[in-house]
Amino acid sequence: MLKMLEAIFAGKIATENIDVTGHKRMRGVLQCSGKCSGCGACAAACPVQGITMMNDMPQIDYKKCLFCGKCVEACAEKALSHSNKECLAEILTESQAEVSEAVTASLGRSLHVRHLDAGSCNACDFEMGATSNPVYDLHRYGIAFVASPRHADMLMVTGVVTRNLEQALRMTYAAMPEPRLVMACGACAAGGATYGSTYAIVGKVSDVVPVDIAVPGCPPRPSAMIVALCAAADMLKERM
């Protein structure tokens, strides 16, 4: 904060460039070396059943992954490790391709976003709020949050969908004009396995409304959200 204030007083730009590589201690994309014995201990240790074994190698479902590190701790061969690279958003419609790591500042079109908390712990919401601060400055990309779904191009949902808010999600989605996009932000919204299965939980967002883009993380970092929002703006431009 002090460095940012010093930069402001010095007349410099304090806004950070978006970087998908974090601190060296950050828990990012999982890496598996050739030492893996295929024992499946990592899959058994995963609290959200986000790991399956295929051909004696772990396959990670990042939509469910909490990046808790239990799979790494359970690996006796030390074959699994976290990199410090963010797990980027996944396009769930059309191409099934990963979002490009390069963030393009010139989008050619603005994106208006309506946020809906469907039952989160507020961690994703805090990180989402940080995207609008002077450090990340989401508005420089032509992206802004709006108060009404009738003014929104995209619905950004955080939290697992609870039964109390299922109708609110359906009504918000129905109120949006076409073409409309839906982003499931965070492991709860994208994977729906964080809190298990109870009478109070419907599930992930895609169980209620169609999802176009999913952002992994518990919670995702602001930079990952901005990458996903820029990709959503590009998707919307193609649909117009």
C-alpha cells in the first residue's frame, strides 16, 4: 500500500500488469512427474473427489479442485507438486479450449457483468471486489459490474447453489437479454463438491443454468478472474 501511495504521489501509474504466475509458494496447477506409481493415494485423499486415475496417472478436475494440497501430502513418491502458475478459466461451450494466457487490453467491446452470490463463503466475493481496486483496475478493460440483470451481458455466479437461492438464479438468468453468458467463479460454483451433498444444496451452477466459462480456484485470484472476464468479452463479441 505504501509503495502504491508513493507511486501515486510521484505521478506514476500504480496499476499492475496482469500476471498468471504467482509467488513461488502459491498453490497453482498440479504437476506430476514420472515417479508416479499409480497407487491412487492422491485420489483417495482428495476431499472433493476431484482426482481420478487414468492409465495409472492422476487426472485433476480443476473445476472441483480446492488447491488444498492434501493430494501432494498423500503422495508417497513425491510425484505430485504444485506449480506457481494459475489454473486458467475453461471455456465450457463451443471450443472446449483453455483461455489464452495473454490478456488483450483492446477488447473492441465492453462487458457488463451482474454478480450473483448463490451461497458462497464470501472468499470469491472478496477477491472479485479486489478486481475493481486501483491495483487491478478492472475498468481499464472496458468491464464493469451493473446492478440489474436487464443491463448485463454476463452473469457471474459465486458459491454453490443453495435451495434458497435456486429460484433467484433462474429468475436472474431469465431477466438477462440475449446473447447472455454465464460464468461459474470458484470451486463451489464450477464443481459444486465443496460442501458435499445435503438437503440445503442444489449443486453446481451448471445444474441450474447453462454455464459458458468456469474459473477454478478456492478462491480464484483477481488476476485469474480478469483473464476469464476478458475471455468472456471476446466470446460475447463473437456472438454479437
